[in-house]
Amino acid sequence: MKKLVYLLTIFVIVLLGFNVILLKKHQEIKAQNMLLIDKYNKLSVRELRTSSILKKNIIFHHAAEAAYCPDIQLKKPKTNSDLKLSALVNNSNEPLLFFRFKETDCDACVQQALKLLKKITEQSPGRRITILSGYKNVRQFYAYADNESKSFDIYNVDELPVIPETQESPYFFVLNGDLAMKNVFVPMKGDMEFTVDYLECISQKYWQCGHEHCNHAHNHHH
Amino acid sequence: MKKARTIILLIIIFFILLSCRKGEYISSDPMPRIDTIWINPAEVTTSRVTYSSLFDKIEYIQIPTDSNYLIGKVDKLLVTDDYFFVMDRKISRSVFVFDRQGNKVVRINKTGNGPGNYIDMRDITFDKEKQEIQIREYMRKKLLYYNLDGNFLREFDIPYNSLRLQPVGNSFALCTDYNSGNKLNRSKKHADLILLDADKKTILSTANYFIPPFAKAVVITSEAQFSRLNDTLYSIKPDHCNIVYHATPNEIYPAYRIDFGSYSIDDRYWQKAAEEGMTYAKIDEYSNNLGLCESFRFLEGENFMSFVYKQYGEVYNVLYSKKTKNMHHIEKYQNDIDMVSMFYPIAIYDDKLYCLLSSEDVYNMREHLADVMPKEILNNVEEFGNPIISIFTLKPF
């Protein structure tokens, strides 16, 4: 009888132990599944976001190129003087790449894009990219320009009456002498791969000459 | 038989103990007597309240402007006995230090990835004893230390995400601003306030548990800041809650409740904020439909509290005396002192409330201000100069 009791006890212990092991394995598998579901959801969201951003870019690209940029007054940093957009563009011997942001735009988006732009200016020191900031407060613009003017040419315009201005993100565009907006691009936060590709394309399209030649042309112009 | 029963009992007890969940932090949550500040929104003073009825005086500190000392936006003004510290997070990305007379001391501008640099500055504090400026670097969860010459001294890792960080004695009080990334949860709620032992980096206390919203962007806040009551006591009232918390080196505990009666914000708000697909616009609409009162921009001094609350899209002001329990409950102000200062306090120190006055406004109105503002200020004001610090002294009430 005693033997039976002990055997039963051991059997119960083994059964319980087996249950615990199975339970733990079940929890592990559940956790893994949740992780996979989470990853899938994030991927789906990312894909949706990507396709929506690409769609937005295509729309703005076409819509903006159907219109011209008005010849607005731009505020110059450190002086209380203005400069017409046409004068800025005509002063350059090649189309200008603009990066436009407003103070209400997502700061992380702006900073990510500026980081990429700084890399370009470091790699090609003769290449000046033009920032069009949108500060309502003049002092804020001066403070911003003071911080960034080593890397970029910076001007301020409170409102730019063009179609891409309606969306709440910073954007790139190219202007030449006729003030026709070309190559409008809205960078995607968290996915700079498209922005890198865009800047590569712009570089190839407009700044195709070799580094020395471009610098020479730039210095000769000034 | 007896032995077998004993063995089986022990096994059962063993498995009961095994089923206890590991890793969940339970706060000690002391429950002292908590004072209640009752506010009846229907009792707000609707006629304009003059500055002269509220304030003894307004004083001014003019900050010099030059190309190296241009403040973009004041994200935080820190006032101490000897200095003003201005944090400009996004425009100049600098900390500007002035003495109490407004003279320049140092500008810290160290954006970057290297040692002693910051990418995303979120808070500044000052250690009076060691004369060290502390900058909270958010992305890399660090505290960076600089001296008053602007030289980097050292850094310290803080293992938790937090927007605000306040040294309190030998501890750090952190306000996460409703970031659930720290995984400090209790029954599916997360801790918004954390007290950390500075040496051991262990948690001493947690408070203000919240249900994580659907997305962080759903619950936009005014980025509540700590107010100094003394060297070992700080106060904070996070947005979207009604409790004022006090932090000592040993614990964070509820000190006051701001009670709007049936219009007080409660778990209904957070449950709504957690719903799938919730957005800021929808939760704001929900809040307006119920007439919920949300208090924010809270500052506490030794004798006074100042905050605002929003109901049905309108903002109302409250000044509360801790001594007398009296209150100014105001819809609109009328500036009959200098006609130009706006009472929008961003710091409190020594029971005075610190606001900012636009140089542009003063410059444009300088001819009309000759009798009400000091000549020095008017003669030196620049159209696009740095803001002027205006200091409001409340009359006792």
C-alpha cells in the first residue's frame, strides 16, 4: 500500500512537472506569436505609410509643376532687408535646390533632412543648398539662421502660396529662372532612404559636372 | 498516508508560489492626507481683473542681444538665486546663462553626436553647490554636466525615458510625460513619475499611473515642469490629471488634488485615449462634450500656486494661496500697470512669477511706455532683441 502511495505521489509530481514545462512552452510560443504579429502589423503600417507618402509625392510633384512659384519677398538673416525670389534664383548660374520647412512642421522630420543636406554640403563644399524657413517671429528666424548659416543659405518667408505648403511636412523643390517648381519631394520621417535617393537624383540631374569644374563655375560667378 | 498527504500539500504550495508573477514593480504609494483645492467653473470671475488688483509690481530684466546671444524660443526658464538659465531646444539649440542683472555668463551650444554633445535637449537643471549645469539628453537617456564656463564635465546614464528630470537630494525625479516605453507597469497602467536613487539607479518610488493611450500624440501636453519648493522638495502636476505630486529624496507622493467636481478628468479620459484609432482631435472633442476641466501650466511656490485650466475650449486662470486657501479665479486680465506685459508665467521662484515680454512689442510702443517702464529698458530695447523677463509680485490674498 505504501509503495502504491509513493508511486502515485511520484506520478503526480511528474505529471505536474510536465504540465509546468508545457505551460511555459505555451507561454513562450504565445509571446513569439505576439512578436510576429506585432512585426507584421508594423510592416503593414510602414508599407501603407510608404505607399501613401509616395502617392502624396506624385500628386504634389504633378500639381506643383502645373503652377509657378510667386515672386515673393524673402527675408535675409541678420539684416532687416528683403530679397525677391527671382533675384535669388537669377543670381545663381544653375537651378537651386530648396528645402522648405515651417516652424509648425515635425521637428524630427526637419532635422533628419537637414542632416542629409549637411552631408552633401560637406562632400561638395561649393554646393550651397537654400533653406526657406517659415518663422513668423523675426528674432526666431535670426537665431535659427545664426546657428545654421555655416552650412546653408537661409532665407525666411512666413507663407509660401504654393500647393505643397498645404501638407504639414517639410519638402524639397528645385527652382530655375522661370520660377517653375520642379522635382517636388516630401521626405518620409523614419525612412530617409527615399530622401537619399531623391538627393542623388537631383545631384545627377543638375550638378552633373565634376567637383572641380563646378567649383570653378561657382567661384567665377561670384 | 500522512506522509503522502504532506508531500502532496507541499507540492501544491510549491506550485502556488511558482505561479506568482515576477518582474512587476509595486510602488509603496504612501497615502498622507491630501489637501483638496475645490474649483467650481461656474464661479469664475467673468469681468476683467486688473493687474493692479492682483500684483504689487512688475519688474524687468533685459537680456542683452548680440549675434552670439540670440535666443530663438524659450522652452524653459530656470531661475535660481544668482542666475537665469534659458533653454532653446529647437532653434538655437542652446542654453543661455545670465546673472540676475541680465549680464551674459555663458552660452552652451553643443549639438552633435560626440562626447559632451547633445542631440535632443529636453530639460535643464542647476546644482547650486557644485555650480554645475545639467542638461537632459532625451534620445540617449543621459544627463550631461557642464560648468559655468560651458565646459563639459561628465555624463551620467539614466536608464529611463523621461521628458523632465529633477535632481532632488541624492535622487532623480523623472516625469516621463506619459511615455509607456519604460515598461514600469502595474495592472496594465504605466508609471508617469519615477524617483530614482542616483547612485544605485534603482527605483525608490513611482506615481501617477496611466493607461497607455493609443498613440503618444493623442495626449498632447504642455510639458509640465518641476517647481522648486526647497532644496529637497519639488512639485509637479502632470497634464491630464488632477493630482499635484511632491518629490523628496525618498518618495513621490500626492500632495494636493485639484477638484472640479463632476468635471474632473478621470479614468474615463484615459480609457477613451486608449481606444483603437483615437486621435488628439477626437479626445479633445470627447473632453469638450463632457465639459472636462484639464489643468496645466502648473507652478507651485512656497505660498502660491498658479495654473490654468481648459473647459469647452476656453482657458481660465487660477491663483491659489496655500496659506489662506483663497483663490483668484479669472477669465480675463486687464493690464493697467504697463499695458504691454502679458501674464503668462513660465517659472516661479521665491513666490514671484516670471513671464516673458516681447522686445518687439516694447520697441513698437516705447513712446507710450515712457511713464510706466524704466528708461534703461526703453533706451536699450531692440526691435528683434531677446525677450525681456518680467517678474510679477503677487499681493497677499
